[in-house]
Amino acid sequence: MLALLGVAFFMTILDGTSLLTALPAIEHHLHLHGPAIQWTVTAYALAFSGLLLLCGRAADLLGRRRVFIAGMVLRVVASLACGLAPSIQALVAARALQGASAAIIAPAALSMVMNTFTEGTERNKALGIWGGLGGFGATAGLLLGGIITDTFGWQWVFWINVPVGTLVLVLAPAMLRESRHRASSRSFDIPGALTIAPALVLLVYVITRVPTAGWANGQTVGLLAAVAVLVWMFILIEKRSVAPLAPFRALRSRMLIGGNLLLLIAGMTVDGMLITLTSFVQQVLGWQAAQFGLTTAMMTITAVAGALLSQRVVTRLGLRRVAAAGTVLLGCGCLLLTRIPAGGSMRLLPAALFLFGAGMGAATVCAQIAALTGVTENDSGVAAGLADTSFAVGTALGTAICTSVAATRTSAIGGPAPIALTTGQHAAFEAAGVFAALALITALTLLSKRSGLTRSVSADASENVSTRAPSTSP
């Protein structure tokens, strides 16, 4: 079961980064100019981020295996349509469907994992493997995307999902156990969905516009205000709903809040650093995609190792210590990257990627463990959706901030292009280091000293979850 769900999760992560290396080929094939090609990335992000929470609750109510299979069918169809797209409009529409399919698959798959393995050592092992697959997929895509594009054509960046997805669909009915909400009556929180989904879509959209429009732009400010109003309306609706989309009883846990906040900041750090590093090696060092992909293989290996090692020691050392160690490694990696000069020695780059990869694996696994601790089976889908949403919003926010910082500093410095670009990108690496420091503070203040094993939050709980580590019984 874990292997099957892991393959599906790996492919959804791989899609995001492998596409980046195929964008120039797509742009040339479709005769595009200007920012139109960026919408292939933006459309996916908008659909994915906006639907995660709703799809997580749908998995709880309709059945997690059923929802997972529906999402995989949509992914196969959308991937086929992406490769066959005759125009940028058709490709953007197909990418939006891909994002929607990922939003359906991700929370359903993660909730099945957390309900299959008992909270504690068993689940930590499973989440360690899960986190290792995520780290491997996120970085391996940079290498595999270039190889696939150069060898078979950019269409196969999408079409590779078709045979893999078909195999998953054949095996899923026999290997996955169906599960759903145990309540006798099940109902969707339509008003809640109609407020939070647009809020998340608007939030990710405005964040993706920030590098070009700026934070002080009137439209940016107006859209952020609209997001705030929608979130406020969502909170009011959820407090009065008999079947809330995001049950506030589950949000009483300090561990769950800390885990999701750590996922948000870790996403900011990881994608903020990766987008800056990609720009640095292309614009300053002049590397090709394949060369960059081979270099990042070190980060891929250490990310997997960090994820697997952290799940082995977290029960003994505690979430707080292991997560704090991971965030420190993230910060050290960013600090080393700021010391690499334009045209200078690259000896620091392998060390920086080594430390950053290990920290990424440890921090994200610990954050996931915390975000899913003490959650009942009935709320597992929405908890998984909330965790995925936190990381997705964090990646968009980190990319926007680091890109803006790099552009602002580059413009302010002026002078020879390599020096100005290097100065701007060093500033962006420093910003990613600040994110890592915020993640460290979050880990130290909100995560449990012990392994983070808490009692489940019952559906009719009337008291706050204690911040002291309670019994390890699920």
C-alpha cells in the first residue's frame, strides 16, 4: 500500500520540477514570447492550492480510496491532454486539470498512509519514507526533466504519467482499503468551501504576481484585502457550521498548529532557495540544465537520508530537537551559498547542497509528523489537506519574496551584470536563511519536547489538547 501510494505521490512531486527544465522547449515549440509560458506553472499552482482543503474533506466523507482513484483517472487524462495541447491556451487548461488532480490525490493518499500506520514509531517510519520520496521527487525532476526533454521531447514530461497512472489504477482496488467518515449523516460545508477555495486561489495568484507587480501595487493590496475578507468570512461560517470543512476541534492542538506553521516556513525556505539557486547557476555561472541537475543530485541524496534518519531518531530525541536541527542545517546551507562569488570557486556549493538537503528532509518530516499527530480518522483527510496547503502556500510565498529581494537588490546595485546579479541573489539566499531562522523559532516554541505522540482529538472533545506530552496510545 505504501509503495503504491508513494509512486502516485512521487509522480505528482516530480511533475512540478521536471516541467521547469522543459519550459524553453515548450516555448519554442508553441512559438511563444513573453510571460505566457509562466501560466503553465501558475495554473497548476492555483488549482492545486485552492482545492487541497476541500478535496481532503471530500476524501473523509466520500471514501479515501474512491477519491484517490478519481483523482488518478483525472491525472492520466490531464497528462495526456498536456502532451497533445496544440496551443498555450489548451496547455494551460490541461495544467489546471493536472493541478486539480494533484489536489485530489495528495490528501487522500496521505490520509490513507496515516490511518494505516499506528501513530508513533510505525507512522514516523512511513512518513520518513513519504518525506524521502518528496525530497527525491522535488530535486530529481530537475535532472530527469532535462533528460526526458532532450531524449524524447517535452511531451513526455507529461506523458510519463499515463503508463504509471494506469498501473496505479489497475492495482489500487486490490491494494487499498476503503475508508470514510463514520458518521451516519455526511454533508459538505458548501458555504465554507465557497469562501476558502477562492481565498486560497487569490492568495497564490497575488503571490505569483508580486515579483513583477510589487508588494505596494494597488491591485496587489486590493487582492490581499479580498483574501483577508474571505478568510474572515470562512472563520465565521466554520464556527457556526454543523459539519465544518475545517473542524476547529482539531485546531486546538498546539502540535498541529506548530506542524503546519513549520511546513509553511519550510516551504518558503526550500523553494525560495531553489528558485534563487536555479537563477544563479543559469545567469551567473552559465550552466546547462543537465549540469545543474547532476549537481543537485547531492541534495537529493541527503534529503532522502535526512528524512529517513529523522524518523528513526525522532521518537527518542523528540520532535523539537530533530526539527530544530533540520532548520539549523537549512540556515547553514543558505549561509554558505551567500559566500559563493561570481566566477569564483565552486567548492562551497557541494557543502551547501549537502547541508540544505539534509535539513530539508529532517525539517519537513518532523513538520508532517506534528501536523498529523492526534488527528482522528474522521478528520485525517482534511488534516492532510491542511498540511499540503501549508507547504504549497509556503513555496509560492518563498518564491515570490526571494525573487523580489533578488530583483530589488540587483537594480539598486547596478554596475557590471555578473556582480549585480550575484549581489541580488546573495540577498535572496540571505532571505531564505531568515526563513530558516523563523522555522527554528517555530520548532523550539510550538513543537513538543518528546516524540510528539498525543492522544487523538475526539470528535466531541470539549477541552483543549494539553501541551504536555500525554500517553502514546493512539
